[in-house]
Amino acid sequence: MSTMNYIEELIPGDTFIIDSHYYIATTDFNKRGAKFCINLHDGTCKWLDPSYIVKKSPVYILDTDNNIIPLKKEQDKINV
């Protein structure tokens, strides 16, 4: 399931799509609150403003048995 989020809502390791390219959020941020993100297609880096809206989307890998595994597992949200 993909959702729309502000960059400021992402945590390190979250993957998302911008202009048909997948990015991953890193731990780096600057004093304006922009997050440092890496393009998974070509390795370029980009500072993204905290108010920028992106589409969260999981990235999957294959293990040695060709099982599909998410690169980062999402935590189940518990409604209280």
C-alpha cells in the first residue's frame, strides 16, 4: 500500500517515489528541516524540503530462494 506523506514525516530508510524514480530517506537533515535522500536508480542525492509531498512506496528484494522481501518492513499501526 502506498501513501502520500510530507518529507518531514518520513523516517530514515523509508522509500518513496518522485517523478517515477525511487528514493530512500537518510538520517541527514539540515537546519531548514530538509531531508537528504538518495535516488535508488542512479545514486544521485537530493535535499528535499520538509513540506514536499511524496508517495511512499515499498521497495522489494529477492532472497536466495527468490522470495520477495520488502527492503524495509512497515510497522503495523495500532489504532487506539
